[in-house]
Amino acid sequence: MATTTIQERLFALPTTAISDATGGHTNVAASIKPLSDHFKIAGQALTVRLPDGENGAVLEAISKAKKGDILVIDAKGNTNRAVAGDFVLSLAKGVGIQGFVVDGVIRDLAAVRELDFPVFSLGTTVAAGNKNGGGVVGGPVSVGGVTVHSGDFIIGDIDGVVVVPQEDVEKIAEAAEAKVAKDEAREQEALANGEESIRAYLAKVVK
């Protein structure tokens, strides 16, 4: 039987359980949201730090990324100029990048949704980014108030985005899986027989 990879295990987990396992210390700011509710990502970060209003280094990152990587882009929270539009995102999808997490905005929303490429961002804009140079690929970044290093694990879904440091990923995955199992057992206990089991559960936990 094939061994389940850490990425597959993380993909199967909700971000809420992973957040609980991390103690909530590495949750990306809630303002960074998926552009479509069904988007789900779980993989390793390739980081990009951009000068304010610039986006040139995004293409460099796309050229360096491995299949399954997630580009984590520190755009300084700029909500005027886009870090990418549908063409650049098509390039990223075409080389096997899994998604973008952006402390900034993208554009061409209708085409991006049509592309069905996961983007988590502060929203959208009509203005293109500048291409005057600069930017760093692979260095530490700050996205949504969380420091991210290339190789850290990024998990995103409708509830938001969580970062798991690479060195902690096994213990966090195990803790999150245990949390899911515990929650399922609690739900079974409390909801198995309608009001009767709900009242019995409440009587046990409310002192």
C-alpha cells in the first residue's frame, strides 16, 4: 500500500484543526481570503518579497518553483497594484505551481476564477504592477503578520491560511489529526440521539 505523504495528510485536514494544533500562532491575517470558496491548498512555500507596487520577481519565482509549490508573496499589503493577472497565473498553473498566497492583490478576477487556480489574497484591483526590477525570491517574508520561510508548509481553505514551520510539520500534522478524531467523537456523543444526548453532553461539560 502506498505511503501517504505529509502533503496529502495536510490536504485532508481543515485549517481549523491545524490552527488548533499550532496554538493559533501562525494563522495568516483573516483579510487574506480565497478568491473562490472551494479553493484548497497544502504544500511547501516558495517565498517572494516585492518592492511596493512591483511584481517583476514573480516571474523569476515561477521559473524556479517545483511542482506543487505555493508562491507566498509579500507585497507589503499594497491593494492598488496587482502582483499578477490571469496570464501570469496561467504560467504558474502550467508549470505545476499549486497556488498563490498574496499579502497584496491580483487582477482579472473573472478569468482567474475561470482558470480555477487557487489564489488567497487581499482582493483584486484593476491596476497592473510595475516592472522596474527588484524583489527577492527564496528569502524570509512576512505575509498576513506571519513570517514564512521557503520550505514551510502552507495550508489554505475557506476558513483561511495557516503556516507550519518545516521543522514542526510532522508533530503538527499528528496533533491536528488527533484533534479531528477527538472532535468527531465529541460530535457523535453529543448529537447521536438528538435533544437527549445534547442535554446529557451539556450536563457533563457545564458546571
